[in-house]
Amino acid sequence: MKKNYFLAITVAALMLASTFAFAAIAAAGDLSFSGQFRPRYNVNNDSNNETSAYHNFDTRVRLNAKANVNANTEVNLQFQSVHTWGDPANTNGSTASAVTSDVFNDVGLHQATLTLRNFMGKAVDAKIGRQEIVLDGHRLFGHTGWAQGAQTNDAIRLDHAAGNHTLTYAYIASRTDEEANTLDDGDIDIHLLRAATQGIMGGTLAGYFVAVADGSADATTLEDDQTWYTIGARQVGKISGLDYRVEYYHQFGDGQVTALSSDFDAAFTTTPTNSSKHGRDASMFGIRVGKTFKNAKMQPTFTLWFDSLSGTDDDDVIGDDLGTFNTLQDTGHKFYGLMDQFGNAANQGTALFGLQDYALKTKFKLDDQNTLKIDLHHFETQTDINGSDADTIVAQTGSATLATNALDTDLGQEIDITLVHKYDANTKIVAGYSHYLSTHTLAALNDQGGNRGDNQDQDWMYVMIDTKF
């Protein structure tokens, strides 16, 4: 007992000494701490007639430590805990509140990076380790920050800036899962190159080249990895008081059956060949124009928005091509409705038929503390499935409810209402309500309700407190 007593005193003394040491370093300006506490209450009423509304609390907690080792070296650590209240089977290892806290195991490193400025004597900053990669408004690479866990990558990132120009290269180890004695090495590697120039048409022009080497395909049918590429450009700026964005991306290289919805595997495995490897020919186009009336009451902002992501049609099937655009690591929550109906990067949640989004987004400053946002979306498939463009694909599914004459391109409409209240300098309270007017097409393509028949409207609401310190 005495031994344990002295051990406890020793541990307490060491912890106290460490606390004073960290405090001394922080006071010297070499070490700083920050963090976030973000609890959120959600209510979700889906389209299934046989289920009731689902409600839950979830919470994100973060603690950030930043150490300026010297003028050229910086270390950043971000610890994160994500927990659903009362859930005994959280995937991150946390436990329900009914279990004693000493068995909690839900804290991990969300980000851990070493930054070397002027790397190897060159005008390049190298960031190495687990990190969020966010570029150009989260379009192709974002952190999906609405999700409490968010998106990080194990990566090496190199940034060079000179004058109005910036150049970024990143290697992302998206997955490493090699299996012995198989054709499938399990790895997914991403190489990203971005070049940007400021001062063009009132803004910035950014060009992209992204290569994805995917070794996770079916090892029993493929003899090599799937390698595919994305190339494109994004222009964003302000002209004559109008905020605008225009972008276009094209994808080519390999496509694969394993990336497809199971409903449409048949179309590629029986028509016209039994090959499991296909080409990829896909594209994405987006345009946005908005204006803020700063001298008007509530300083309203109105933004018109159109995005088109290509889908797969009969011509693609005949040519052994995959025509569906892959949105890579985009933050879809920001673009395609807050209810996240279309957040699937590989098929946009439309079973490979692509997506078109017509939107009107508005923002009103009610007062110094409150901002109201109202977004209206109309969604359609990019592939015409009520004509002859997808007869072969639909027929191959063998599903009577997917008969061509039972579907059209209309995927429904969504309204998102968000109220942001600035509680103080560190805390904001956000409340939102979203309603989705569903269609039979959406229900059929996504097997909603498990029987392809439910197409009831959906509701979602939340209240969130976000404190940063």
C-alpha cells in the first residue's frame, strides 16, 4: 500500500512538472494550444414507411498542439474524439456512458504533421504526415468537415509560392492493404498536382492533374491495377460586383466493375463482353454567379448555381466505358444539398446515372449576431433514363420496378434552412431544417426502404454548438 502511495505521489509530481514545463514553453511563444468542442443533436426522418424518426446526439472534441521548433520546422498535433451519446458500439472504439470512463478508448490523432520550410534550401514547404488536404473550396479535395470525424490523409505535400503563382504537389497513401499471393495489392495511391495564378479575371485560375492508382480491384479477374486520371481547371473571382466560379474536369483511364453499383454490374459483364476492365470517359462542369447587396436591408446574397456530373449510358456500355464522374475527395455536403443524398464519390448516389444540380442559394444578415441561409435545389440524373439512353442498363438489372417507362430524370427537390447565431467571439449556435421532396426515380435507384417502392419525403433537423478556443 505504501509503495503504491509513493508511486502515486511520484506520478503526480511528474505530471505537475510537465504542466509547468509546457506552460513555460507556451509562454515563450514556442508552443501553443487550441481546440474545439462541438456537440450536435440530430433528428432524421427517412423515406421508409416502416421506420420512425431517428434522433441522436454526437460530439466532436479536438485539442491542437502547435510547436515552432525553430524558424524552419513546425510540428502540429490534433487529437480528436468523436462519440455518439449512449452508443455502446461506436466504430471509433468509444463506449456508452453506462460504462465506466476508465475504459474509454476513443481518442486518436486526427492530424499529425511535420512542416519543413525552405525544404532542402529551396523555396518549398514540405508537410509530412496525417493531414487535411483542402483545395479550392473543397471541390475535389476537402475535409468533409460537417461529419464529426472529418477527412484526413496520410500524405506528403509540397507547396511553392512565388509572386502570383503557387504550385502544389501531394502524394496521398489513400489505402495500404497488401495481400500475399494475390493479384490484388490492396493499395490506393493518389498523386495530385495543382498550379494556380492570381490576378486573372478578378480572381484565381487553378489547374489540376490527379492520378489515381487503385490496386483494390477484384484480384480474381484483373491482371493489373486500375489507373485513371483527372485533368481540369477552376476559375473563381469577382467582376462588376458579381462573385463567380466556373470549372471543368475530365476523367480518363481505367474504369472498373467493382466501382459500380451492384444493380448495374450485369450491364457491363454481359453487354457486350465479359471483361471486368473498362475505360473511363467522364466529365464535370460547374458554374456559379452570385451578388451581395451590401446597401440593402439584411445585406442579402443571392447565388445561382448549376453543376453537371456525367453519368453512364448505353453508348458507354457498348464502348466498354464508365461514364460516371468520380468526385474524388470532395466535400459533397457543401455542394449537393445538406441532407447528403448525393455524397457517393463513385456514383453520386444516382446508381451511375450522373447528377445535375440546379440551385438558388440565399443568405440574409438579420443582425450582428444572426445570419439566415436558405438553399433551394432541384436534382436530375445527367443520363436520360426516360428515353433510349439507358434502356440496356435498366433491362440488365432484371428489376421490374426499374423499367424504363417507370423512371424519369427527376430526382426531387431539397430545401435547406440554416440559422447561425454568434453567441460570443468563440461560440456559435447553428440550427437547421431540411426537407427533401422525393421521387420514384430516387427511391428506385437507391433502393430506399429496401423495396424500391418507398418514395416518401424526408426531413432532417439539427441544433449544434460550436466552440473554438
